[in-house]
Amino acid sequence: MSDKPSLQDKVALVTGASSGIGRATALALAREGADLVLVARTRDALNQCAQEARDLGCSALVAPADVSDREEVEQAVQAALTRYGRVDVLVACAGAYFRRPVRELTIEDLETSMAVNFYGVAHSALAVLPHMLAQGSGHLIFVSSMDGKKGMPLDAPYVAAKFAVAGLGEVMRQELRDAGVAVTTVFPGRVDTPMIRDLRVPFLSAKIPPEAVARAIVRAIHRRPPEVIIPFQARLLLYVNTFSPRLGDWMTRVFHFEGWEVQPSGQ
């Protein structure tokens, strides 16, 4: 018999649930029996995801919100509590990819990226945290990026925000350890989502399907590791960079891990 806890009767709030990692994770959690609260800006896409989740036998609440807006996030969390009375898992997936050479970088670029990629995570976490502390249990899962471990050239706005997510997770994990609330930060490499549809990447940094990240997140809910790094190539780059940042820079440069932007089809 498996020693993994069941997600039956657990409530998971997933941000960015309209597409990509968030949508894949929501459906993976539905297959595990969790009830869902789906958060993103696009109601139609959320409704479609919710119906697929219901077809799998779980309950799903659609709570449209822009995660960069603290009040909208708090309203979504309140809707979850009104419907279910608790939130057991937060999977903070919502994000947007911002790319800008540092010679052209502006403060506005950084602020725009931080609003979604960092404050979106912080708003969600701080909105659910008091309720998790009150119930004495919960799991915060922050989806960062390998850009939050090893910065890629041209990705400065995105990298800054993802490093901030990693730092927030690092501190919250330690402070909440004895309160029954686990914190896991997920660091995926390149993922085949609409966010980077027009980015071509080298074979050593091949895009992985969002379903692979979703499966890793479900495993993390069961096992509660402090960090998840996926795929293996991403871990390899991290090990090299930890040993020698100069060597990590060299690998990034030689293998063009930053990728190449391509003209969108039809333009």
C-alpha cells in the first residue's frame, strides 16, 4: 500500500490555471481527487479547465483574478474559503515572460515583470497563509524557473523576479517549518507553453511539456521537498554553476542556453 497521502477532500488553489503549467497542474490534481480553485485573468479558459476537472470527478471553482492586483487575489482566496472553508495547497504558477537586453533595460521593464512574476506569488502566498496557519497545515508551492537559479542573458526582467521568488520561498520555508506549513519552490527549465512559443532553444535546453512539471508538482505535494529542479539538464547546469560560475557562464554562452527569438507564424 502506498504511503503517499491522498488528495481526496483537499482543496488546491492554482494560479495561472488558464494555460501552461497551471492548467496542467490543475488537471493533474483533479486526477488525484483534489477540489480546485482556479485563478487566472481569462474566465473562458478557466471555465474550460474547470469543466475538464469536473469531468474527472472533482469540484472546481472558477475565481478570475489578476495576480498582480492584491485585492483581486484576496477576493479569490475569500471565494475559496466561502466555498470550501479551507485551502490546503497553493500552487502559484501565474507568470509572464519578459525579455530585454540590459543595455535597453528600464525600471519599467523590471516593475512590470516583478508585478506578475514576484508580487503575483507574494500576493497569493500572503493571502492564504493566515488560513493555513490557523488550520495548522498547508503547502505553498512556488513555481520559479531555472532562471531563478542561473540567470540567462537577455532575460534580466524575468530573472530578477524569479530570483526574488526563490528568495521568498527560501525564507518562508525556514520560518514556517514548525507551523505545519510546507514550502516547496519549483525550478523548471524551458517549458513548452504559450509564454515562450516564439523562443527557439538548443537541444541541451529542450522544452519539456507542462505535464512533466505538473507531475513533479504532484509528487512534491506528497513528498514535501524544499526544492524541485526539472529536468536533469537543468540540475546539471546548476551543479556546474555552483562549482564554478565562470564555467556556468561559459556553458551558457557556448550552448546558447538563452535561445533565439523567432518570428511568430503568420507575421
